[in-house]
Amino acid sequence: MPPLPTADIACPYCGETITLVVDDSAGDQQYIEDCHVCCKPIEVRVSVDEDGAVDVVAWGQDDA
């Protein structure tokens, strides 16, 4: 089984770059993941296109 893809994002709160492991087998999804540095909740949206390319968008809960 190939390794899961990763995505580097900047935390919308502290600005640190964190690496997320993305489960691309689940298709499009949206979830909350805590920053590994400041522990604040980050909204994450994962989109998987027809070719299997993964796009990750993240924002703070106060940005909604």
C-alpha cells in the first residue's frame, strides 16, 4: 500500500508550518485538526479530483 500523502499548511493562529497526513481514500472531506504547535482548532477541507490529486485548504474557526 502506498504511503498517505502529506500537506504542509501554515497555522492560521500561530503561523507555524505543520504537516498534515491526508487520508485520500476517503475522498472529499472537511474536519477539524488541532495545530501541533499552539493546539488551536484548524478547519481543514480536503478535495480529491478525478486524477487523485489532493488539494488541502485550512483556516481558523474565527475566519468562517
